[in-house]
Amino acid sequence: MRRGILRDDLPALAGLLVPALWLAGQDSWFAPRLLFCVGLVLAWQLVFALVRGQGMGLHGVVSGVLIALFVPAAAPFWQLAIGISFGLVLGEAVFGGRGRNFVQPVVLTLAFLAFSFADQPWRDGVELPLTSALPALGLLVVTGQVRLPVLLGLAVSIVALALPIAPDLLKPGPASGALLLALLFLTADPVTSGATPAGRILYGLLAGALMVLFSTGGPAFGALVFATLLASIFTPLIDHMVTAVHTWLMQRRTRRLRNV
């Protein structure tokens, strides 16, 4: 179990170190917000771990850091408490914990906050330079924590559709670092982005297409959050269709070999 924790969670935590340090230097409320988010996530994990008699990993710390990074600086803690409780409990804990969920809990948290409390700019994303997210990209790719088929599908879909529909989406901006982090940790989450290689590519294509379409009516960060949420809902169906097609092709090939 300890080896799994070190392999799966510590690279993600290390990848978040640079953007967290950068934001800490720009936002005086980041440190207390970080402690609050991580503490509440771990508290919910502990409750369900005790009830089920299960162990705990470090992935809750990653979720807490991501929420603290992505929410607005002026977000009230009571709103964060409601959003985190909703996202973590209904997005992950009720399904049995990490690895059994089909919706990314941080995505569900951000989407719930955007729908429920319109007084905060949840969809705008925070200002993070692109360079602050590049160490996370390299580290997660090298350690295999990001599914390359998902990134391929995302890149193809976003570039192909953004050029004629939303060219401004491809221009670097103040929130480019936050967008890249969201793509890596939320959209390309290895648990919710598909179980088959072909399914991951199709999931990436769908998430990228939805992001471009949603970005025509609002901020790119919010578009990515809702695109990821909708695409992950369809992921089980995509994997089922891919498996069904593969089974049909294998059966057809077997019949041909028998007839030779």
C-alpha cells in the first residue's frame, strides 16, 4: 500500500509545488485556504475510511491543493465547505473512494460552486503563468500519471475546433497555467478518463470539443470544468461501446479463421 501511495500521489504533489508557491506569493489568503481545503478533504476521507475500515492515501491532499489553487481568492470559507463536502462525498466517497468513482471530485466541487453561488467568479480561473505548470506536465508524463491518449485527443480536438470557432482560446493568457493544470489533473485524471486506449482518445476528443463550444459563451476555465464533467459522465458508455466493437471484431475474425 505504501508503495502505491508513493508511486501515485507524491509525483502529483510534487507537480503542484511550483504553482502553489507562485500563488502563495501573490495571494495572502492562499495559506489558510490551503489548510482549510486540505483539512476538510482529509476529514471526509477519514470519516469514510473509519466507517468502511479502509486505509487512507495522499490523493486527498492533491484534491485539497487543487481546490485551493482554482477557487477565487475572496471565496468565503463556508461556501468552500459546502462545495467540498458535496464534491468529495457525492463525487468519490459514496462510490467507495479513489479508483471507483467516475466523476472527478474536484470538477464536481467547482461545478457545484459555480451553479450555487453566483457571487464569486468561480468560472474565471486564477492567474497562473504557463511556466508554473510546465514542471507538473513533465513530471506527470514521465511518471505515467497522465494518460497520453487523453492529451492527444484533447490537443487534436481543441486545435481543430478552436481555429475556426474560438481562436482566442489558443492564445496564452493570465489563466494559461491554471488551464494546463486543470487539463493535467482534472480532465486527464487516470481514473475518470476511460479504461481503454481507444476510449481515452474518444474521451479526450469529446472533452476538447465541449470545451471549445462552451468557451464561446464564457471563460475558458469554466468551460473546461463543465466539459470535463459532461465528458466523464459519458466515459463508461464510451468504454462499453469500444469494448463491444472490439468483441465484435474479434468474433468476426475468429469466424473467418474457422472458415479458412
